[in-house]
Amino acid sequence: MRAIVMKAIGGPEVLQAADAPEPQLPRAHRMIHVRKAGINFADVHVRTGTYLADIELPYVPGNEVMGMDDQGRRVVALTRGGGYASQVAAHRMTTWPVPDEVTDEQALALTLQGNTAWHLLYTCIGLTPSDTVVISAAAGGVGSLAVQLAAHTGARVIGLASTPERRTLASELGAAAVIDSRSDDLTQAVLDAAGGPVTAVLEMTGGRVHEQLLATLAPLGRMAVYGYADGTPGTAPGRMVLERSLTVRGLWLPHLYPVRGALSESMTALYNLVVAGQLRAITAHQWPLDQAADAHRALEARNITGKAMLHVD
């Protein structure tokens, strides 16, 4: 089969197209004939050796796919690697059929990033209509969906985005206010936009941004952490957490893979919102499989809005 194979840790150039053996099919797994493979920032961490789980080289990256199963059904699946390939074995608990009313691209956008947005908002911070929530990377794959879900819930959304075009998109998706994520004093910028401290934050940048957004939380505020795009995981100061009775909770989606019903329920809810026209999946960025390196360069350069994917078939 055709695949993107990493033989070393490094820059985008280590993503090389090659012929690879077909995957084994363990018990309770299904073979997926891949049409599209999702690209996520987690894949950059895999490539650079900063991922939360160890990998063994040579390695085929990619944790989500859309394609056909052996029964000829359109499906999406979450995997533990192997997605940048023409075939992948996926566990039946993390494989779902795609409704006829949902396109291939929409379904893939919902699989990893949609489920992440859903569980950040509803599992981690328990979003309610009374919340004011700050959403990092509000025009990105997770962020663009989270903005819409939060606004649909009735919460007030403060979006962060790095360019005027991205800030316009976040506003169109439902953010009540959008600020420049590169602001020197991000804490004050958020407080000004929100009219005071906020009740919830979704954070994926790490480092100084993590610290500045933590400082925007009101007493009893909640922060959900789902990444560290700048390469430095954030650290929540214990004194601040205690003084304000803050909750800081991480989310690494694979921990939900074995939880029966958790992802199937959120996947169904996301499908229903798309079919009802209440959730828009932004899917403009696609590359052929053998241009995976170019896709990673675009992702690292922050040139992506919405979902990035590889076209495999």
C-alpha cells in the first residue's frame, strides 16, 4: 500500500511517501480503505518527538481517517497512528458510519477535532449559557467548531486569532468579541473584551499564553488544556489555582477511546448539528498524500483555517 513513512524524527522532510506493508488486522478492528486522512497539530508533535506517547520508527503518522470499510460503508475512524496511508486498521469502538447527508470532508472534520471541541466544552468545563468562554485559535480546526458549539449553547464567546482574516471568521462563526492572540498583554486584552474576568478558557498554546489566559479567570473559573502548540506545556501556578479556586483540566482524546458511548454520543450529536445546518465544518485545505510535508509546513506556519486533510484515493 502507499503511505507516508517516518524513518527519523525531524522537520517536514522526514515525511516520505513510500510503499509499506498492509496493516495487520487485530481482534475487534476493521480495515478502512482510506479516502482522506486528517492532519492535526498532534501529528507535528509526533514528527518532532514531542508527542504525549512514544512511537517506534519507522512510523506512519495520522490519527483519523475517512474511507470505506470492507462492507462498502462510508466510515470515519480514530486510530493510534497509521492514518497517512491507503489502508489502516481501526478499532470498532472508534469507527462510525457517516450519514448520507454529511460529506466526506465534513465527517473527517468532526472526527478528531469535532470530538475534541465537544468534550472540551461539555466534559471538561461543563459549559452553560451563563458562561463567558475564551477560545484559543478560534479559526483553527478545533477552535472554529468550539466557537460555534459554545455560541449555540448560549455562552458568550471571546475568540483569539492571529490575523484580521481569522478574527473576521471567528466573528462570523459566533464569537461576541475577537482579539489578536499575539497581543503583548493578552490578559488585559481579554479582560477588556469581556468586561472583566471570564468563567472558562480553552487553551492549546502553552507557555506564556497559558499563564496569561489563566490570569483572566474569575474565582471558580475553569480552564481546559488540550495542547502546547508553541512547544512548551503550560504550568498552572498552585497559589493562583488555590487563591481563586480554579479548575485546570487536561484533555488527551485517546483517553476517551475505551469509554463506552462517550465518543459515539458526541459523534451523533455533531452529525445532527451539521445536518440541521447549525454547525459549519471548514474544510478548504487539502493536499495529495505525497505532499504531506507541504501540509505540515502550512500547519506550522499557521496558514490553516479549519480542517486540514490529505486526499488519499
